[in-house]
Amino acid sequence: MRDKPAVFLLITVILAFGAVASVYADTLEVRYLEGMVSVRNQNVWVALDIGDTVDVDSTVQIGPQGYLELADGHTILRLSRPGTFGIERLLAGQPSRTADTVLTRVLSLLTSMSRVDTSRDLAVAGTRATGVEDVGALEWAGGASTPELIERGRQELAAGRIADAFELFDEAALYALEQEAPRADFYLGYALFLQGDMREALYYLTLHEPTREEDFYDEHAVVLAHTHLELSDPESAIGLLTSFLADGGDAHALRPTAHLLLGMAHRMAGNIASARNAFLRVVETAPDEPEASAAVELLSEL
């Protein structure tokens, strides 16, 4: 059995508490945008700019290479793919609406994490050598090896120090050898996700496709799916979660979270029957898990 990192607990409880908030303002402010972004006003498309306000019942259009962030003081709605979107429906499917508050509560739960074997790594003083042939166990000349940096970063996550964890994962990704890169990039993407930088998180989480050969496959798949949802891309999340659950993920401890995310993705995409089936799956298979409470509330909103 693979040694699973405990970080999935963070995602699980964020979803359980964050998924059921339902209060929004009547308008949202354009916090940031790139490219061609417009809103429909009396059947005419009007270009948006930073600082403009958009009614929640509006429809917006994102052009190629476009990006939009809307905020109401409590919720951030991010749109990162071209297309036409109804704001109200997207808000109804947002996966985590009180994430900042929940992070504080959940990080305290991560008191133990699986260990990374660093017994064969040799660290010496100095900076990483470049253009030098590797010899034996000497991988690079620095204060810590990539596995050690990752493990220290995970310990920082467990202590709730996300910014410190990010710095360690960033260094690990910078110095990672080819075989170490998938793990280092995943954790860097994960830290960016926790910091709320979804676009950068998506970049690192998609540098390597989640594969069953990696011992963090389950976490990779679920965090990536959650990131797609945070960027209002339910189709990508649906495809990823469906594959995950069909490929043995349904037997993993993350299955309630995956089913909950799948239901939220279907709801965001307007597939109400599929959303209901996914939420019912959570309640039926994991009635005592926190995701079940979230699923019950989400079912009541369908």
C-alpha cells in the first residue's frame, strides 16, 4: 500500500465547510482582467475594465487569452477560459466560498505527515553546482536536497505556515532533478492553490499529468480538479474526476471529496441531474464524513 500524504485532509474539510455558503451581493467588482472581456448590456457587448461593477444576473464573455476576476468582498469568481458565462450560475457552483476562514481551522488538524526518505541524500554547504557531473549520492551542493526541501515544506503546511511552505517548494522545484520534478511541481502548485493564486497553481499542477505511478496521484487529481473549478472550468474538472473515480479512486479515502467536487462541477455546468447523483453518492457512501453534510445542503439547493 502506498504511503499517502495527509494533505488531502485540508481539501476535504475546506470543501465541507466552504461549499454551502449562499449569500452574495447584488453586484461584483472587476478586480482584475486580461485580454478581451465584456458584459452584455441590452443585447450589446460592452468592454469591461478594472473597477467596473457587474450585476450577478449578467452574462460576460471572455475572449481568447482572456481572464477575469470578480469579487464582492466575500467571494472571488475567476474565469480563465474563452466563452460566454452567466454569473449567477457560476456563483451557485463555486467550490469554496469561505476558504480563508476554513484554512485557519483546518491547518491545525494536520499534526502528522508521512515522511520522505532522505537517508541517501548528501548535503554539503554552498549553493547548487551547475555543469558538474553527479557522482554517487551527491545530487547537488546545497543546504538540503529536493526531498528534504519538500518534506520541510510539508511540515510548514502542517504548522499553517503556507508562505514558508511555498518558499521551500519553490526552491525544491528550482533544483529538482528530472525524476524529482513531478513531486516538487505538485507541491509548489498545491501551495499556490492554498495561497489563492489559481492561475499559477494550474500552471504547475498541469506541468505533469496525474499518473497512478506517483504516490501523490490522488491528491494531485483532486487538487487539480478543485483548481479547475476555482477557475470556473467545470468541464475539465468533470473529465478529471470521472477518470479518477473510474481508475480506482472510488476506493480511496478521497472519494467523498471527489464525488462532492464532481457534483459541484456538474452543477456549475448546469447538469442538475448529474449533480444530484454525485451528491447522493456522497451521502450514501460516506454518511459520517463531513462532505456528506455539505452534500445534503447542496442537494437542498438544487
